Amino acid sequence: MTKCLKCGGTDIVRGKIKGPERLVADSFFQPDYLRPLALAATSQKGSRLAPEAYACLGCGFVSAQVDPKELRDFTEKYCKQVR
């Protein structure tokens, strides 16, 4: 990542999403617009976050990555709208 998605700054540092090991392993991205009762229909909570992340020194915005296929499959199956 070379540019912040929030402020456009270029002072970006690479790091990891950390915390108690149990919590890091369970970190995931859950899209908005889930269908009612969608989470009750699956054991999948969303798309698992990769441990690598990037943070902007200018505004503090942190970004991480998920597997694009996993995200696409989850949103198509469990969300009302993708965009």
C-alpha cells in the first residue's frame, strides 16, 4: 500500500493485527447489508482478516486484506446488496 485510502497520505507503515491469540484468529470483515438471519444460517461470520495490515501515520487509518474470493462468495450468498 503506498497511499492512504482515507486521507491520501503517503506515510504508511506495515504491521500486523495483534491481540490475544484467540481474538486475532477470529478477526474477520463482515459486510453491511446482511440478509436477516443470514448469520444464523452459517457458521461463517465473514471473511477472515490476513494478519498483515497497513496504517497511515497522518490520520491513523488502518487497512487489512481479506481473500477476495471468500469475500465475494460471502457477500453474494448472505448480503442484500454488494455495493
